Amino acid sequence: MEDRQIIELYWQKNADAISETSSKYGAYCFTIADHILNNAEDSEECVNDTWLHAWNAMPPQRPNVLRMFLAKITRNLSVNRFNARSAEKRGGGEIILVLDELADCLAGGTDAEAAYEVKELEECIRRFVRGLPERDGNVFVRRYFFTEPVASIAGRYGLTENNISVILSRTRKKLRVKLAKEGYS
């Protein structure tokens, strides 16, 4: 079923919307959640919560790209679940590595001023990623939005893990410079 038809089912509050979404995007959303949580049970719960959040969001929202709309919901739910559980008790996931890699791009911690500037920072990063060469931008988004493992990204692009690590390192350096120039360091 086409995405626009699935969205229309949500707008009609037709229960088939959830089964169609699950059929088309279930594995995709599970992969996103599992990269963050590294726990099949928690990941499955996040995917099920994604369908509920999508149901509650449409209407009034009408996503332009259903896949990305669902990815963002899944990612946010997964990060929230990750933060809620004890990393020591339940094990880590790719999210710990991703956060460590990005930590040096921003100076300071989380203070009130940084919290206030989150929207501006998001837009700055969005512009930065759009300005990258296509492959580098895709690698960056796969790693830092979808928290995909380096090995998986390397396989997808037919590169070595070292190549991907170098691309990510260089891109983080460029991001650090961009953020400093914009006053975020």
C-alpha cells in the first residue's frame, strides 16, 4: 500500500492503518529501536508505542514522508526508554558510542542557555548535513540519527569500517568548526 493511502487511513481513524504500517515499516522501526536499545523486548515495545503515537498524531499532523515520521517517533521513544533504564543493569547499545563520538563537538554541558538554544542548534546541524556531499551526509545521518553500527554502514556503502570511521571523524571535525563559527562552542 502506498504511504499516502496509509496516511489517509490514519486520518479516517481506520484500524487498518496500524496493520498496514506495521506490515510495511515494522522491521525498519524495529531496527532503529534495536540499534539504540540493544534489547529485542524493549525494541518491540517501542515499535508498538510508535504505532500508538502515529495514531494519536494523525490527524492533526499529515507527514510528508511517512517513513521519516515513523523513524523520528521510534527514535525518540527508544532514546527515552534508554534514558529511563539503568545502562549498568541492562547493558548498553549503540547509543552510548554515538553520544561519546559527538560529545566533543559541543563545549560545556547541558545548562539553561543550551536548552533554550536547542531549536537553533538543530537547524544549524540540519543545514550542515544538507551541505555535505551526499554519501558523507548519509553516513553521518545513519550513524548519528539512526545510531547504525559502523560495520553496518560500511557494508551498505561497500567501504571498510576504517573508511567509515575516517569519514565520520572528518565530518565531526567540520561540524565542530561549523558549531564554533555559529557560537555553540
